[in-house]
Amino acid sequence: MGFNTPTGRIELWSTLLASWGQKPLPYFEEPPMSPYSQPELYKEYPLVLTTGARHYESFHSEHRQMSRLRSRLPQPLFEIHPDKAAELGIEDGDWCWIESPIGRCREVAKVTPIVDPRVVQADHGWWFPEADPEDQGEGCFATYARNINVCLPSECGDTGFGNQSKCYLCKVYKCTPEEIPLPEPAQPKDRFAEGSFRNSTLEAEMED
């Protein structure tokens, strides 16, 4: 029966990619926003930002409303190497701004040697059920307040797949105490779900 390709064979040279006008062989292309492709911008944004690492407590943006899971991971984290953190005056647990050429958000520093000193790794997909469902200046449920997506472009690659969520330029600096809190909701409500992957409290509210 062969393989699920036009030729029925393993294709090192992709006939489909060739028919779509794409390069049929694997190749490397420097990301458009990297220290090598943007050396002048790199002087102002001297860290490589990568995103998308997983936590057991959530799946992308799902399960933020589950109190038991949220208690294990209450805030978005970004990982930074101890040497770079010391250079920037950042300690473990500090709220910091992660800023790129197109936006910024705030997350909590996790100082760890598992990342390269030239790189920071930031959590993604955050929203806050305790925040206001209406936009109070940082998006519905404060989506834009602490969501690394605001620092990244939305364009796809030439093939229509992929984006720059694994390699972008950024800088990191500490928040002031006034910048840390979320906007106060106009009508505070407990929207956390208990014992269910469905947020029945929010669903009932939406049905009213």
C-alpha cells in the first residue's frame, strides 16, 4: 500500500511542496527576528524570546478557571538564567515586563539554569477568571495583561504553517509595585470551577 504521499514512497524530495511552489527539500532559514537577522534591533532587545513550553496544570489557555489546578500554577512564569537575572537585578519571584518591538506583558521570573543566558522562555495562553469579563483596559478577563502573545506577531511562514513564537527578540525589566495588580473588576464574582473541566458558574451566568 505504501505511504500517504503522491508517489506512495518516503519522499525526501516532497512532490507536494514542489507542486505548491515551495522548496521540496529541507532547509534552514534564519528567523526574521533574531540576533543575526536584526543585529541593530538586537542591541535594544538583547534576549531571544521563546514560548510554548507546557505545564501539567493547563493545556494552552484551558483550565485557568479550575481552582485546584490554578493553585498549583497561580501566575504566568518566564524562565531566565541565574547569570542573566543577576545582571538585570532580577530575583526569583519578581514580577517583570517582557517587552518586544511590538508589545509587552508582565510575568513572574523563575530563575533556573535550564535556559541559555541569552534566552528567556515565557508561558503563553493566560487569562484570569477573577478579572472582569469586560475590557477594563487590558482585554476581557485581562487577557492582554499577562499573555505573551501580545509580544509576538501573528504572521505564518511561507508554507502557511508556523510563526515566530519560538524565536523573537525581547528585553526584560522589573515591574514597579503599581504595575503588578490586575484591573479591579466592576462586578467581582467567583468564576472558578470546582471538580469539573467545565466552568458551570460562568456558563450559567452567560445563559441568564
